Amino acid sequence: MSAFPASDRPVLLLYVGGTIGMVETPHGLAPGPDFTRRLHQTLATLPPSSHASLPDFVVRESPHPIDSSGATPADWQRLGREIAAALPEHAGVVVLHGTDTLAWSASSLAFQLQGLDRPVVVTGAMRPLDADGSDARDNIELALRFAAQPLLQEVGVAFGGRLLRGVRSRKVGAQEAFTTPHYPLLGERVGDDAVLFASRTLVSQQRGAPRFELADYAGGLAHGSVARIALWPGIQAWQLDAWLRDDRVKGALLEVWGGGNAPDDPALLGVLAQASGEGKLLAAVSQCPTGGVTLGRYAAGRGLADADVLSGDTMTPEAAYTKLVHLLALPLDDAERRRRFLTPLVGER
């Protein structure tokens, strides 16, 4: 990415929106002014030794901060391209993001920025920066410390004293907030230190020259070309067909039961087989919060495999969905898209 070492460069702190930068208004929480000033004031309340040992960083505010609940694939694309352009001049990047879809953005960034040679760390807060008892200061401090560690060469999520693989993260609640159900932590706060478990990172698993894939998400993929469909008891073939026969739908993520089960309904399975035969990219993950899918292990799931639905294994719904979006935005044939979906690209499965 650069002929010069990144360690002598500042971390870029990129504020794109979310609760972390909001303030109280008569109409509820809304993006507040002077974020950079408020950020520095908040970090100044750290113990003097902690504040003095923060890595050098610069702040860049989005001119139009968004509520993450309104984020789209087009927003993921803009964020990926901005980070890719900024990386050569920075030791790493911290992204301040709303928590509602933080795991989605982190997963998308991982696929867009394959082959990273420095950290990209996404964080946010459950309460605004200026609120009493806010977790913002501690999350930002942790993210900055991990974003300056050269052995972290992937997209991570720093939250609640822990560092998670971005493409393995999920928001699960108001207290713990984020978890990583099928992969151990990449790091955590120990006393005043941010300790990276380097043997768990991509630096020890996948290496190679940066191979960013900054695909065009801003076309049809920004407007629902990948559907997310959770099965429910009594789902009918006509209901599934209403989603999949639409020419605008190019792929779908199915959330099935248990280890990969679906109704043994020939009409419903026929809808899936027809969609696959038309070149639509279909994949399945489990509705269970832990555990993966193995299509065909049970007779009730054999029909999914016969309909050429791809197994998402232990991928999170966020990772599986953003991977479908990413692959469908690339100029690939159907066979290559299917092969890449089943191949671990950034430690997502």
C-alpha cells in the first residue's frame, strides 16, 4: 500500500454518524455540531497517562452523518472507497458508526478491503459522547489503540473492552452489545493495555498483497436486489415465489431452521430450484443464534441442497448477506460466484 512504514503516520478517525455523535434535541437524539471539539474534550477526561499514550490521530467528519438504521449498500461502497483512498497516509483507520447496522458495515468493509496490511477498526456507542455514563470514550480509546497495532491486518470491531473480527460480529443486546458467536476474540483490554491475540488474526492465516475489490454497489444492489427471507411455519410456495420471481432480485439469503432444515414441500422447493436455475445466488444460514447449517444432514434439509442453495455454514446473517451483495456486484460467472461464496475470503466461515 505504501513504500514507507505505516507506524510513523497518524490514525485516521472517521466519524460517519450514529448515537455516538448525537445530542438531545426537542425532537429526540439527532446529530450534533462540533463533533471534533467534543471528541477531544471527552478524550481529555482520560487519566493523564492514558491520554498521553494515545496514538497520534486526525479526525475527519462526514458532512452528512447518517443514522445507521438508514444505511444502504451504496453507503458501504462510499465508506469502503473513502477508507481505501485514505489508508496509504495513515497507520490505520477508526470508523465511528451507529450500532444498529455496525456489524453489517464491518462485514461489507471486510469483503471490499481484502488483503489489508493495517487495521480498520469500527466502533460506536450505546449512549452519546456527552451523556453521563456513556461508553463512547472507552470504546474510542480502545479502537484507537488497536488501530495503531500493525499486526492487526483486517477489519475489527472494538466495543465494550473487546476486539472482535468484524465479519464475525453481531449486535445482540443493549448491555453486552456485540458478540462473536463462532470465533474467539481478536483482543481485549487488560488493565490499561489493548492486548492483541495475533495468532487469531488474519495475519497468521491469510496473507498476500492488498487485493481490494471496490465493486459498484450503487446500482441495483442498493435497492433490494438481495432479499433476506426468514422461514416461518406454514410458509407457502406462492409467498416465496413473490420474492424470487421478481427480475430485480438477483440473490437471496434464506434463514432456515436448526442445522439446515426447511419444509418438505415440493412446490416450495421447486421455487428455489427454479430461481437457482435462473442464475440467482441463494444461500442459507440458521435462525439459531449459535450453530451453523449443513444442508442435507437431515432429510428435511435435503431439498435445499437439491435446489442448489449454498450452505452459509457458521456465517452470521450479516456476513452472508454482505458477501452475496459483494459477489453479485463483481463481474463473475455463476460458477465462480458460487465457488467464492463457499470459500473463506476474510475469515468469515
